[in-house]
Amino acid sequence: MTDISLEEKYKSATGAVCRQGMFPFPVNDTTISIIKHAVGDNADELDFICAFNQKASQTLEELGSSCEFSAEEIDRLATSLAKKGLIFNQPNSAGIMVYRLLPLMLVGLMEYKFMEELKGDDEEKQLAELFQKLLDEVRDQVQANYDNLMPMLKSAPPTDRTVPARVTEDGKTIRIIPLDKTVEVPDEFILPSQSVDNIIDKFDEIAVGYCFCRQRRKVLGHSCAINAPVMNCFTFGKSARHTAAQGFTRMVTKEEAREIMMEAEEAGLVHKAFHPGSNVSRPETSICNCCKDCCDTLNLWRDGAFPLINSTYYLSVIDQDVCSGCGVCVERCPTDAIELNDNGTAERDEKSCFGCGICARFCPEEAISLKEGLRKVSVLPPRLRQSN
């Protein structure tokens, strides 16, 4: 690849990155500019990225066949690109080092670049603006091809899993309505942890960084509407080792993790857990604590770019006889799944509820419970314009 121009290397490397992740992105001026900002004019790093064109995850031996770099050069390049948010370099369960090319987002370059402490420089702002431009372009493309894309987007796997709040604002346990035993559950299904405490208990290595959504929006000049705490983006196990090694996060104890999670819950944030390959039976890799105002997942859905696809084990249930119609749940619900009906009481739309328990936590009348039952919530983005 040494005979091609630097511009061609940028384009080829961008193509390799854009093919990663759940949603492929186009190779265009915006995505190429993002890679230019992330990598700089390091031709060797661009060539190394291109070595992942055919396979996203490779061992050192495999990379020896995919590129012309020596083992020492591979280690050097992977280390540099890991700190730039483009390579995940951690050993697998057998102790063999695996190098994986990360996507632009979900979860990759965008999240890692804005998970660390903000520098406040022009380069940071330019990168935030480029990512926003890309998201706007995706929204426009989805809206222009809405009918053709919706079947594919609707069938996509859940991007994350909601872990519910378990206590009310005054410390009482939220009432759980047990699963109806007549409901069939697949034999192979393993119920994932349903509280952040249980998730924390599973891991000896826990790291926390800044919320990349609130950070990126801050760089763009948007302050959080509820002034939510920012240091509460968690990674676990192998992901914790990786993010801490790159300086994106810092390691914390289980006690510190619980304190931070409680602060997030008190602020009304939603716990969203991520699993490898969206397989909820596998151990969690990370937890975001999301606010209604800043969360990229929620905003991309509301803005008409992506569907809201989530795995959950709960559904809110509102006791109409107890509800006073105060509207707290309507205001707090992150998916706008609750409205006041003609009788002035709260009514929940099952299709849009992802069982976060925020409504139950803040209901002053304790009129809301959580009903058990494995569900996939899939809400299409709004159609903002008609196709030509």
C-alpha cells in the first residue's frame, strides 16, 4: 500500500472503519474527515487499519498475513490507535492477544474520544461537529428512504438492555408484579442481572469515565437540561482494563461504583447495559446512565435517524385508582410512553415502555409497579417528511 497516495489511504482506512459495528456508515467527506482528525497523517497507522478490511478481529499471527508489519510494529501501531479510540487490544479468555478494529460509534471512536476529560481545544470541537454532521446526514438519508429502510431497521437486534430502578425516591422498594408462569420462556434463556448491584458484584475490574453523550453535547454548546452528573459511564472486566489503559476511564472499587450508580439513580438517569453482540446472556461490558435530554440513543430516535431498539425484562403498570394525575411520570419518562388521558390520569403505551422504572421511582402516590416479562422494545423513528 506504500505506492498509493495519502488521500487514497484515508479513503481505504475510512472504508474499513465504516464497515464495523451494527450500522455501516457511508464513506464520504464527513467520515473521511473524522478519520483524518483521529489518525492524523500517520500513513503506517492508516495501512494498519486497512489490514482489517477482511476481518475485524485478528490475532498477531493473523495480522502477520494481513499486513507487512513486524510483530513489534504491530504492537506499536495497535497501542497508538487504541489510545486514539480505533483499536481494542486485549487478550481473549485463552490469553491470546486479539486486535479488533472499532466502529465510528456504537461502541467505538465517538464514545471513547468523549469519555475522557475534555480538553476544550479546537480539535475536540471540530471532531464533535463532524460527528454531529454525520448523524444529521444519516437522519436525512433515513428520512429520504424511510419506507425501504424501516423493515431492516426494525429487525435489528437491541443495542442495549435497560436495568430498572429498584427503589422509590424515598427509599421504598418498587413493587414487582411476578411473571405469569403460563408465559413460555425459551429453555436456553438465561435471565441477566436485573439490578446494578448484581452487575457490580460480578466484576473485580470496574472503570468509570465521563458520559460521552453529555460531554459531546457540551462541546457543541448544549448544557444538560437537568444538570445530570457526568462521571458515570461504566465499563467492566476486559473493557474496563482497555478503557483504563488508554486513559479514557479510571478504575474504581465496588463501593465507589455503587455510590456513583446511586447518584445517577437519584438524578433520574436510566441504567442501560451493553452486552457482547447484543446477547443478553453474556456478561455486561458496560453501563451508561442516560438522561432524557442528552442520550444519543434517545435523540437519534426522536430526530428520525435510528429506531429505538431495546431489551428489557419489565413493563410499567399504572394503578388508575391511585394515580392523582400529577404528571411527574409524563415529564420523567425517557421514551414519552406516558400521557394523561381524558380522565386526567396517567396512561402508558406498552410499545414504547422499556421498563426503566423512572416513573415508579418518582411517582409521589406509589401508583406505578413493574411487571416482569422478557420484551424487545422496538420503536421506529418518527417520519419527519414524506418521500418524493
